[in-house]
Amino acid sequence: MKSIRKILILLLIMFHETLFAQPNVNPNVSAIGTFNIFTNYIKGSDEYGKLNFETPALELFIDGYLNPYSRATVDIAFEEGKFGVEEIYAEVLRGLPLDLQLKAGKYLLGFGKINTVHPHAWSFLDRPLAHQIFFGEEGFNDIGFDVSFILPFESIYTSFDIGVFKGDAIGKIKAADAEDEESILELRGINPITVGRLSMFYDIDDYNNLEVGLNGAYGLHAKSEVNLAGDSTAILSKENLYFLYGGLDFKFKYKPDSYTSFTLQGEGIINNRDVVRDKGLGVNIEKQATEQITTFGGFIYCDYQFLKQFSIGVKYDFTYGIIGDEPGATTLNNDDKNTTSGISGWIGYYPVEETLALRFGVQHLTFNYDDGISRDDETVIKLQILFSLGPHKAHQF
């Protein structure tokens, strides 16, 4: 009888523990700090020739496994004195049919290799010019979901990603008046975009590897009210403006040991899209029409790591469009006549690997206007200090 009583008590204890026990999920928490000191040689700029201090930036990463099948990530950023959510998403890594993986939320999309890497982990200091033109200053970051799977090729690791997203990253049209911003967003409406990537990774030998990616994105980037007749009293026509991006990227890395590495990486983007253009005087004002343009941009850089703690590199950029012009259906940001090019170089020092980084860089920009406008070149010199608290590192080799 006593034995039965002991068994019942043991069962009750086990039931209680099972009922009230909580899963032990301890996420990783990391803080990445960035501090920039810079000067520039841009005529007319308030910072010209002066020692300028940017407000320090912070990224707070919280990530970890929810269970053996899935994980979640949250990236909270503090930039220019304001907090914002850079990324918040969940991933199902295993357990789905056909070994599919699912990712959903707000995050940096897999268009190209660089876009998915946070700026603090880049070898260089400034976002590529083509990315600024085609994606904006924050990169190709959008809300949606994608699925990915591994293709059955034995010698080359090949993956394919395809997703559907809200389209805010492409439809960044700025209003002349801030009060009109909401009406412009409403005009675009609910028109998701599609983004895909085919990635191939190949181990050449023990010291060399190569990754090549093909990228594509399609959808409606804006709706615009167009005055076809050039009549100030006419009812405006609402036109759908579509875009198609195509991209090719590669990354070659030679790493004979932990003290030395050489990276050569590049990316090109072709942009085909509808824009609104003035077509001469109509009835009493300028008449407008939509037309299709094709532009392109890209970059290539090399970075050499030596003595484990040092790196040196150089990057060349080129893009159609004028850097700094606000995105819009009629601005120089969507332009097939004017171009911006740049050359930049940097030296990096990492006194304690993966926890602290000091980088000194110079960027020189040149502008070319089709109508003959003369604009002075722009040079920016920057000293950047990065630090990492936690498992998410300030840089990667």
C-alpha cells in the first residue's frame, strides 16, 4: 500500500512539473556601437574643413532559438537621436516538407550579397552608391516573407530564395510637403513586390572559395497622377509605374591562415522602370507622360587582411542617378542621363578581434550631368570606431 502511495505521489509531482514548467529559452543579446568623426571638402557645406562629430549610433540585437525548429531576431537601432526597429523576423529552419526554410517579418532582403550584411560588418565604411539610388539609404529592407531551399547539385552548394514583400523599400516617394506623405502612400495602395535570388557557393580548394548570385525583383513602385494634356483644369490620369531589377554579384575569398586573407567582391544592378517626364508645353502648362528607362549601377572592391589585426582596401562605385536627390517618380533619383561615380579607400585596425574596430576612410565622389551642369567633386574623410558587446560581432573577416 505504501509503495502505491509513493508511486501516486511521484506521478503527481511529475505532472505538476510538466504542467507548470516553462521552456528555458535564453536569447543572445548584443550591442553594437558606432561613432564617426568626419570632415568634408564640399563647397557650401557647413562641415567644410571642420572636425565634425556624429551622434553615436547603437544597434541592439536580440536573437535565439524559439525551439529546435525555429529562431527569431530583433534588431533595434538608435540613429540620429531616434530609436527604430531595423529588423524583426522569425525563421523556420527545419521540419518543413522538402527541407524548405521560411522567413517572415521585416528584414534586409536577399538581393545581392552586401544587402543582407549590416554596415558594421562591411569592410568599407559607406553604402555603395547604386544601393543608395535603387534601395535608399537604409538598404533593401521590407516587410513580407520568403521561402528557400537547396537545389540538388553535388559539387556546388546552390540555394534558391523567392519571396513576396510589401514594397515600401521600392516605393519611397517623398512628398514636397510632409502633410502629403500619407496621401502619396495611399495612392500607391497595396501592391506587393516579388524578390528572388539564386546563390551558388563553390570551394575551389582549402584556401579559396567563390560565391556567385543572380538576383531579381519586380513590382509596382509607385502610382502617379499625370497631366497628359497639360491642361490645368483637366482631370489627372492615374498611372501605374512598374520596375524590374536584375542583379549579378560575386565574392572571392583567399584565406591561407587566420592571419591573412584577400577578398574581391562586386555587384551590378540593372534597373528597368516606368517614370514620369515632362513633354513640353500643353494647353497652358507642361504636359506629362510615362516612359520606360533602363539604367544600371554597381561596385567592386578588394580588401586585404594582414598580421591578423590590420586590413586595407579600395572600392570603385558607379551608378546612374545623382546621389542625395530624394527618391521620386520625377526626380534625378530615377534618371537615365546623369551619373555619380566614386572611389574610396580605407585602413582598418582590430586590436582585439571581433570586439573592437577602428577604421579610417576617404571617399571621393564625381558627378556628371547630361545638360552640362558643372558640379564640384566631393571628398569626405572619416574615422570610425566600432565596438561589440555580446555574441553579435562588430566586424567579420
